Amino acid sequence: MDGTGPIVTPNNLEAFWMPFTMNRQFKAAPRMLVSAEGMYYTSHDGRQVLDGTAGLWCVNAGHRQPKIVEAVRHQIEELDYAPAFQMGHPLAFELASRLAATLPGDLDHVFYANSGSEAVDTALKIAIAYHRARGEGTRQRLIGRERGYHGVGFGGISVGGIVSNRKFFGSLLNGVDHMPHTYDRAKQAFSRGEPEWGAHIADELERIVTLHDASTIAAVIVEPVAGSTGVLIPPKGYLKRLREICDKHGILLIFDEVITGFGRLGAAFATEYFDVMPDLITTAKGITNGTVPMGAVFARKHIYDAFMTGPENQIELFHGYTYSGHPLACAAALATLETYQEQRLFERAAELAPYWENALHGLKGTRHVVDLRNLGLIAGIELEPMAGQPGKRAFSAFLKCYEKGALIRTTGDIIALSPPLIIEKHEIDRLFETIRDVLETLD
């Protein structure tokens, strides 16, 4: 290099191609978060911003929990990295045992990834390989659901059902089909918690099995609560019916708990909340409280055991990541689990859920609101779209709420809320009052 190129200042915004962001709009009027503590971010202009989204559904214990901060600081001083291929380090095994102890039944094995997207692709590969290991190699088809979000890997967007996440990227994986989503506003609008109507929608899986034959189907993957598509709550009995159909036809059931895991519903996982046992669970986000990237797949004993055959000097599963079980992530996750337990955050979420529900449904009748949905400490506020400009009204609400000191998230014309589990009642009130005030002023 001759040193004659353009000088780029440290605060130049152009080089960063931002994910899921209107890059030109953002860079013309950036919104920067420079620090965080507890329930609040500090913006670049010195304002306190109430975090109504737990970062991105991930900071379940609130920001900068001392135990987690100290664990990461200590770990990097002791062991910064260790390979996970043919080697190990103690924290990876300790964490796996601790995680298995939080799960019901025989969900007792953990495969580490680095994100929800990687966890999903891992689970899909395990499902297909499991059937082959058992001599049923014809079971390769994967069944997702319309409006489902399973990350952004090719496997995840193939089984996912959000159109914009799929349409730009070619034909995706072959051998994928989709069940219908569970939402019908005409029959479910303003339900509190699980809608009474809609369990029968699970029977569409029977139609798909009839079309393809069960001998070709490896797994069904669903979010117990569909989050990124706009908070779609499963109808009462729907998930149990899916489990029954999968059992009937020898199909694995995968729960994508990247959002619902680690207390979001007032239980450790949705499998516990709904009393439905999947064969595989994907998780990420709350596993480290968002501090260090990490994901994981939890597998039932019979899944793991199916691979533990043949010569012991052969690799059982040809899959993994350079950063699987990264020491910093493991340290953060262990401290996160201790924080959840010591502060009773899962129980706290369950105790706050009725107050949260009432505060949300207090928005009924507010200008532009056409539906309200909730479960645990999750809420969806659906707005009437502006004619010919889908998404604009909700994004305008996002901008105005940020100006008023509250961070919300939008997807299409739906406001999605998922605060840290440490939120106080007065902060719940403030969050919904801010949203109400903003909606009343919007065109």
C-alpha cells in the first residue's frame, strides 16, 4: 500500500453493511447505543432508553449482570480459546451437564453452535442423519410452517416461511414442505394467551404426510410461539396434536426455542410450559444473556444413542463449528444460568405475566390497533397498515418510541415486545403508555 488512498474516519458509517436494516435510511439519521445497564440503554446523545425488546429477544436477565461480566473477564485471562475437535475444555462439559439438568425428560445431550441459525441447521442435519443411522435413509423431507422463522442459514430459510427471507435466494433446499400458520384474526383477535380456536390446524400435517408418505419425512420444525413473524400464539392443544401426529408416523419433532427458551414464558423452556416433549430443541439468545454468541441443540437420549454405534475409532457425526463450546461463551452461559436461578427470573416472569397481559390489553381501542397477542413476557401489537405502504406505520411508531425513550421492535405492521425479565411494573406501565401516546399521534 502506498498510503495515497482515501482517509476513512473511525466514525464513517459506510463500510458496515448492516443486517436486516434500511442501510441508507439509518446512515442518514443513525441511532447509536453506546452503553447499557439493567433495563436501559444509553443513546449516543445521552438519553436513557427503556429496553422493551431484551436487545433482540436475548438479554433476558438485563444488561451487564455483574456475575456474567466477571465470568467472561476471568475466563479470557485463563483460557481464551480451545478447539472442540478431538479436544475439550472443562467448562464445555460442565455447561452441558447444567443445561441438561434444566430440561425435562431425557433431553440430556447438548451439541454447541454459535447462533440460532447454526442451531437450526444443526438440528435439521441431526434429524436426517438420525433416520439414516437407524436404516431409514428415505426419511429426508423436512416440514416447516408458513410464517415460521428459523434463522438465516439455507436450512433455516428453507423450512422457514417468511417470504422476504426466502424470495431472493434461489430454490433453497429440496424436499421441504410447509404447514399453514396458526393465526386467524377473525377468530382469534384480542385473545388473552393461547387462543381457544385453532387446534385443528395441526391436522394439516396429516394431509402433508398423506401427500408425501411418512417414510420420506424426517422432521417437523416449529417455533412453539412464532416470534419474529409477529408473535403468533399457538392455539390450545395445537402443539400436543403435532406431537401425536409425529409419534404416529415416526417423525421427529423439533422445537425452535431460540426465543422461548430461558424464561421468556415463565418457565425454563416452552416444552415445560406447554407440557409437550420434542425430540430436539434449538436454542441461543438467552443462553448467554446475549453477552457472547452461542447456540445449542438439545437432543433426547435415543437420538444421541442412535449415533453411538460402530467402531469407536470413527467420528459419529461429521458436523461442528470452530467455535463450538467456545470457552468465553461457556463461561458466560454458566454465569447466566446462575443469575437466572439466584434472581428467580423464570419465576419472576411467570408472576409478572398477568400484569403484562393486562397492560397490553389496555391498548384495545387505541388508534390503529387491530389485534393484541401475548404469552409470558411476549406481546404483539398488530396495526392497520397504511394503504399501499405496508410496514410504514409500525416503523414510524418505532422511530417515535425511540425518540420518547423506549426501544420496541417491528416486523411488518406488528410491534413485538419482549423485555428483560427484570422489568418492574412501573416500567411496564411506561412502555405501554409510550406506545399508546405514539399510536394516538400517528397518521
